[in-house]
Amino acid sequence: MDIVRDLFTRRGLPVASVPFDQVQLRPVDGVTTVLITALPYYFPLREGQNLARFAALPDYHRYFGDQLREIAAELSALYPQNTFLAYTDNSPTDEQKAALRSGLAAKGKNNLCITEKGSFVFLGEILTDLAVSLTAEPPRLNCDACGRCIAACPNGALTEEGFRYERCLAYITQKKGELTEEEAEAIRKNRMAWGCDRCSEVCPHNAGLPAAPIALPPNEILPRLTLQDLEGLSDRKFREIYRDRAFAWRGKATMQRNLMILEEKEHG
């Protein structure tokens, strides 16, 4: 099935397959196979950046979704008797499990999927009833002898015993409502308004990564937000202005809270 693989690789996307019933979250009539892939999104940090890379970029659901729908359309033209359904997030499959079981990725101590293109990747898939098997060799990890991500984790979310999500800065910055003083201090200390990339930044499998196509013009990177950017915006207007960014779905209040914590320190 080199022709199927080629549709992905010529777009810079690795691909592997896994039986749908091994990673299914909800049923989809007729589907037997998941073609799982990964979209790189790395770019070098910008000065003063306070948004994690995934949030600084245009919402990947649109960019990646367009690519997967194009591939699905090309597959439909090649195999008109078969079904091809593209998904980015909100999928009927467990995407991380699909990436790991297919060999597309291996799981690092940073709790992330590490692929041949590193861990700065978004996962997506095409579901099909086409009889296809695409094998992949997962990256060979040396996590036990490394431990850089555990040492670098800014709030102790990564440990030798496993991942404590409630201490993850990415989780804390996206959490709704009032934060504990300990959670607020984690934001103050680490200068991040949304998300965290530290465990990926120190991972040897991300060394020397080039800027990904999604991070190049005409796509625009928004590395930083301030309270001034949000001044006078209703929640509806906030969502409208930043609708193509991955943080907009939470609404204005959560981002405003985080920025108030950051700027309180700057002016305190």
C-alpha cells in the first residue's frame, strides 16, 4: 500500500495503521482500520513568549483537518468503493493509544507521544474500511538513562513514579475558576499564560528540529498576550478575535485570570 503511505509522506506526515477495534472509543459503522498520523508544530521560542507553541499557532484543527480531508478525498478517488473519514481531536478513537500501538510513536517519561519527528506533534487520523496495513518502527527511547524532562518539569508533575496531571502547568493554565495560591505561584514563577513546553524543550528527541510548515508564513505566530490585549473585550468578542487559536475555546475569563497573575508580579 505504498500509494496510501505516499499521500501522507509527500505532505511531510508519517503514517501507520492499527485495527480500529483496538483503539475504538465509540462505534463507527463499517470502519476496520485507523490510519494514524502526526503533524509537527515546532518553532523556536520568541522573545517574551508566554503562550505554549500549540496555543501560539493557528488552531491546528483547521490546518491539519484540511490536510487530512484532502488525503481522504484523494483516497476516495483511488478507492471509490471504500469509506475514508478524517478526524483531528474529537475522534472515535483513542489517538494516543493508536499512535503507540501502530508503532508511529513511543511514550516518553514526559507522558507524551514521541515520534520520528519528536514530540511537538498533533495527532490525527483517517478511519477506513479499506484493507490496509502500514507498519512503522517506533523511535528507540533512552528515557531511563535520561530524566531531563523530570528534572525540568517546573511544577513537579513528572516523576519516576508517573505523571501527576494536577500539577502540570499546562493543566493549571487551562483550568477554569479560582486557582489555589500554589497554582497561581506556579504561573508567576514560570511566566506562562497558557500551556507549557518545558518537558519537550529539553527532550533529546526534539534536538535540532526545524520550524514546522504550520509555523511558517502565511500562518501567523502569536507568541504573547497581555491584559491590554483583552481590555474592553466581551467574552464573545474575545472568542471571535482569537477564534483560530487553541486557547479561545476556554473563553476570556481563564486567560484573563492567568494574565492578571503574571502582570501582578511584573508590577508588584
